[in-house]
Amino acid sequence: MNAVDLDSKSQERRSARFWSSFVLALMAINLLIALVAIVVAVRDPSFQPVPSYGENGVDWETRKQLQTNSDSLGWTADVERGSDRNEVRLVLTDSRNHPVTGASGTVQVYHFTRAGQPVTAPLLESTDRPGMYYAAIDVARDGRWHVTAKLSRAPQEQFLWDHDVEWYR
């Protein structure tokens, strides 16, 4: 073998090593990018399913019947947040626009950017204002919230209120 052949083979090996390493490096970068994308998607608190989505789907008929019975009561609700933004207030009136008193229940709220972090609290009846119920929940974040209130005054008086509200300063 002469010197030209040895130099050519050596150059060929270096070239093969370079291009093999280059392709492997590109594959490693691709895997790293995919791993970062997966970690970001899994840890993102806004990328969560709606609470009770599966249960509501399975029990659709039960929930639909509860909503129908609730609608037949003729009660209406209005929701607001307290002035210090750590309270949810629900004002409940009957079909004649009289305050509904003596009910008990719970409220569940979540911000749309934090659907995986719903907060449920008991609704307490106000002693100052008839028909007003409140729950101590931090609702300081501005934007769109989902509020689900379930109240009952008697076995035949089950009220379900499920709405989206937008709260801004």
C-alpha cells in the first residue's frame, strides 16, 4: 500500500466518523426537544381535563334529570365575588323573586387556566342578607371562572347551578 492509499483511507474514516457523529447528534437534539415538550405539557397547570368530566359523562342521565328538576323549581342564582376577592357569593331567588332561605350545599370553582385545581367549599347562609350564601374561596385571579353550586332545602328541592362567569377588577 502506498502513502496516498493510506491517507485516503484515513480521511475516509474521519469523514465516516464525522457524519455518523453528526447524524447521532441530530437525533439526540431531536430527542431532547421531544423530552422538553413532554415535560412542559405534563407540568402545565392549564392543560388539565375539566373536573368531573368523566363522571358527568357516565352519569349523564342522572345529571340531566337533576338539572331538569332544578329548572322546574324556578329558582335563579346570581354569583359574585367578595370585595376582598377571597369569597364567592351566591344570591338565590325563587320564581316570584323572593329570597330562598334555609338551603345548604356546596360550591365548586375553578379558573379556566387552572382547571386541574378545582376548589370545593360549603355554602353558608348569610345572616345579614336573606337568600345570600357565601363560601370562603380565593378567587383573586381575574378572568373566566367556572362555578357549580349544588343546594338543597328539602329532598324534593335540589338546585343545581352550573355556569361560567368572568371576573375582572
